[in-house]
Amino acid sequence: MHDTAGGTIRIGTRGSLLATTQAQDIADRLTAAGHPAELVIISTAGDTSSAPVAQIGVGVFTTAIRLALRSGECDVAIHSYKDLPTAPEDDLAMAAVPTRVDPRDALVSRDGMVLGELPSGSVVGTSSPRRAAQLRALGLGLEIRPLRGNLDSRLGKVASGELDAIVVARAGLVRIGRADVVTEALDPLVMLSAPAQGALAVECRSDDAELVRILAELDDPSTRAAVDAERAVLATLEAGCTAPVGALAEVVDSIDEDGRIFAELSLRAAVAAEDGSEVIRASVVGPVDRAAQLGKDLAAELLELGAAALVPTGE
């Protein structure tokens, strides 16, 4: 149990620049609110392996940090929410989902070329089967190659000419102060981002009621609703987060018959064949407080449209 009576809150994180930047932002916000916090760096299997994420398995980055949380090595765990397996963990509380950063994917290319300007045969690197499938579906004749390593090493492959372009999450570049390298932020109609992309998950042990209360101050209800809907799509499709599933939700203003403005959740999702031969898309709008149900309903619609044939099953 964390001693919140004057004790420093220990935040567990991976050691990469992106992970520590994300975690430090949370630590700074807690400290500013009168709850001193410090980072605890936790090594994960994903950090020491050079194999593609699809081979290492989903959750590789989060398992070690959750283990440290359960063992008392840290009080809080910060994850990139899109890395978390969809199955809930009863002994852990999702205490906060802070306001998300731009969820779009970003193209970083040589010579400042946008996606539509890349010549046929251009070599594009990505770590994600979802991005690869959607890139192939565009029919631009691009050669897609797997990509691993931290953001700096990925960017270096474009700078050195090894790759013509890479596609990465724009949020990661924004967080490490490198948004200037983005050649094009890809429109969701072209490339639908991963469920929960750009969002952080702030976890603690569910029996630590005082810490749950403190962390709740960081929560952004609109982001949480959007992410709940997106992840419900993924969970219902029974796909691990390496499957070619894109989902994006946002809280939007609508007007009723009497001219009153009210909030609704707009959700869209896409499932792509890995070879890019087919993309199935669907969308829905509904009440914000039914976010998870909207995600389940949309996934059911995708399955009716034939998504099952495209989605590899298993967490």
C-alpha cells in the first residue's frame, strides 16, 4: 500500500525517451498538485529484443511494469494505452486516462514528400501490421518493411537514406519535441489509427483507494470515453493489438430538435486484410455514456460485413 501521507509517489515506466517523457509529464502534474512523484525505470523484454512486436507478443512492454506495480516496486504504472492487452485486470485500477495527444499516424519522408508524392517502389518502414495493411490498400505500389527500435533510430533510417519514409504515431513525436520532422499527418480516412493511440493509461493497485482518488484528478472524461469505445471494438473482434484494426472515436457536439447542443460520441473503425486487398469500414454515433457498448455494436457490424475473415484471432 502506498503511503500517501507525505510519501513520494513512485511512477514505474520503461526507460525509453518517449516513455520517460510521458511519465515525467504525469509526475510533474502530480507534484504541481501537491503530490511529490519520481520515476522508477523498469526494464522490459521488449526493450532488450530486436524482434518485431508481432513476434514478441502483445503486452510485452506492459507485463514487466504491471509486475513491478503488483510487487510494490512502484506505486503507479504509466503505459501507452494502445500497448495494453484488452482483457481487464481486476487487481489494478485504470485510475486516469489523461487528455490524449493527436491520435493520427504521421509520415516522415525524405525530401519532404507527402504520401501521394512517393514514387512507386518507395521503401516505407512501419512496426505495425495495421499501418502496413492500410498502406498496401492504398495501391500506391510502396514496398513495406518492418521497423523496430526507438523513435530516434527510426528517424535515422530516413535521414540516412536506408528508407524513403516511415509511418509512426504522431503523438510520440509530439511528446519528445520532434513534431517538426512530420512530413504529413495522415488523415484518418487514409490511415485509421490504432485503438487508444495517443492516449496514456495511468494504473495503480485497485486496493489503494487514496492513490486512486489522487490520480483521478488527471482523468479526462472525453478521452476515456473515446478510448473505451475504441478498445471495445478491438476486444469484441478478439484481435490482439497487432491485428490490422483501426478505430478512432471523439466526443462531438450535436444539436437536438429544440436547438440544444449536447455531446455525442462519434466512432469509426476499419479492419484491413494484411495484404491490403480489402478494407472493411463502419461508423456509429451515440451517447457518450454508452461508449463501450457503441464499440461492441460497431465491432458486431464489422463482423457482419465480413471482418472475421480478415482478423487474426487471439490476444
